[in-house]
Amino acid sequence: MKSFSKILNYILILVGAVIAIYAQAGEAQDTKILVIGIVVLMVGIYRISKNIGEKPKGPEGFVKTEEDV
């Protein structure tokens, strides 16, 4: 089920981007279609971003520099 959700997120982003580009392509821009495309795009981005975890805490989360080595 997790795989379907991941695929759905990317489909939402792709469809939203295509709709937004389509709305911008014509000489007379259709604002309603543009807004719908941007909303679908943002929903897809939100769904992906909420699955990203936080940075690990503690010494294993830090990047060592040359001074630390």
C-alpha cells in the first residue's frame, strides 16, 4: 500500500505540473485551470514532504569536518 501512495504522490505532481503548463501555454491564460494545476501540484509535494523524517539527533547525525578527524 505504501508503494501505491508513493506512486500517487508523483502522479499528482506530474498532473499538476502538466495542467499548470497547459494553462500558461495559450495566449489567453485560463486562471481557473492554472489554480487547479497549482493546487494539485502542491498537494503532491505536501504528501511527499510529510513522509520525510527529521534529521537524526546525536553524534551520528553530524558531518565530520577535517578538524574533527
